[in-house]
Amino acid sequence: MVKNIIIAVQSLFVIGLGAYVVTSNRGGQPEPLPAAQSGIAKENAEAPSSVESKQVQDTKQLSKAHNLIAALYEENQALEKETEPSLEKGIKQLVESPGMQNVIRKDASRKVKHNYAGLFKKLGFGPEQEAALMAMLVDQKVESAGTDIQWMAGNIEEAAKQMVAAREKIHQQILEQFGQEALDEYRYWEATEDERKAVTKMNRDLGENRLDGEASDMLVGMMYDTLGEFKELDYLGQPENFDPRDFNPEYRENIMGQVDQLHGRYLEQAAATLSPLQLATYEATLSQQRKDLEQFLRYTFNLMSKENP
């Protein structure tokens, strides 16, 4: 629904620096959060044992990173009036360390390969072109760590500027190297991330009754087009427009009311093409998505807002 709200801190969540809470919630000390979106695809098969031992080492490093974040947060509580808060400084030093940069890049490579596989297929690129685009996307994810730091430190306006600049940069790179058609495909792929995740989740739950590729694409397109009719939700779907400090209980209730209307429109239109079982599963998927979003908005507001009810 509200598309890509958490992109600003997604990379740090992925490597375990902020536990998804920082990405989507503000309030107290860092703690684990429920996933804000419900359609994450299955991860790749496990690596051979030789690689597995290295992954265990990485996991231990990530665990230490998360513990450090929690400690820095506690320290920052007593140093809020400093020009450069301890939390921001500590995270910045951690993210910029060679070891963590290596972890971030490896994770970004894995995520890009997995999350953009469908886009690469649609583009029909050869190995060299695919490798070039993948390199661009990985670099973008790694560089976004600086934006994540700004966001986590509460510098929402600065983070928003960096998000816009990063998006314009990758768009220009794709346009210059691959052309307008590739850029259009990429922009649509990015814009429909949440919709694709919802449909993927629904199909996974349906098993052998799942939609085929064409029907899935049509459902994603319907959701994307319908969201465009809800101007405020569509606006908030751009990560630079999302400020968690705005989502007090009253505004949150207003937004969730709009979400209910949006989901109602989804179900109305989907009823014309889905079987009863598919429609019921789709409704359950939307219900979970709504629950996750409401938790996300509440936690984010509590984590970032000075009101902190």
C-alpha cells in the first residue's frame, strides 16, 4: 500500500543495525519489529558448508553490530544536546568501517540479485548488461547507508534530500547506459514493489491454486492504478514524503481509514477475475498488510516523535 515507506533504512535493517524498528518506527530503545510488508519471497538455497562457516561469522558480526546500536542508543539518551549525537556518530563509524562495508556490499549484492531477478528477465538483458545494471543497483544500496544514518538520527529533511538525489542519480545512469525503455521498466518495478510482494504472498498461500504470471501481473497493475486514485496515500508512498513524526493517533486513524477504502476497491475489482478461494486469500493478505502497516506507523511515530505518548 503506502509504497516503499521504509526504503530509507532498509539496508541497515537488512544487515541488522537497526532491527526493522528504526526503519519504520520511533519511540524507545531498538527492538525487533514485525515485518512491515507481508510478501517477501523465499531466500536462495543454503550455501555449501565452506561458505556456511563464513556466513556464521557474518551473523556473529551482525549480532555484535545490533548490540552496539542498542548500547549507543542508551548512551545517546544522556547526550541529546550534543552537536553530533552519540548514536549518529557511533552508527556512522560502524557503517563506514571496512568490515561492515564488506558485509553491506555482500548483502546488497544478494538482495539485488534476488529482488530484481524479475526485472532482469523483463528487460531481456545479456550477461554483460545485466552485470552492469546489477553493479549500479548494488552501489546505490551501499551508498544509501549514509541516508539511513540521517534518517535514524532524526534528520528527516536531510535524508529526504539524499533519497531524491539518489533516485535521480540511478535514473540518469540507467537512461544513459540502457535507454528510456529500460528506465521505464525500472521505475515501474520500483513503484510496484509492495503490490508485487502482496501478490507473491497470496500466491504462496494459494499453492497449486496460485495465479499464473499473466494474471499476477494484471493484479499488480490493478493495485498500482487504483492506488493512484488515492492521492494522499500515493504521495506518502514516496519515501522522501514520509515523516513518521506526522503520524499521531488522529492522523494515523485518518490514513488507516483511507487504506480500508483502498483495500475495498482492490477487492471489488479483483472479484471479477479471482475464484472464491483466491479472493478470500487475497483478502487475508490485504488484512495482514493493513495490520503490519498500522504497527509500522505506530512504532515509527513512538520512536521518532518528541511527543512519544
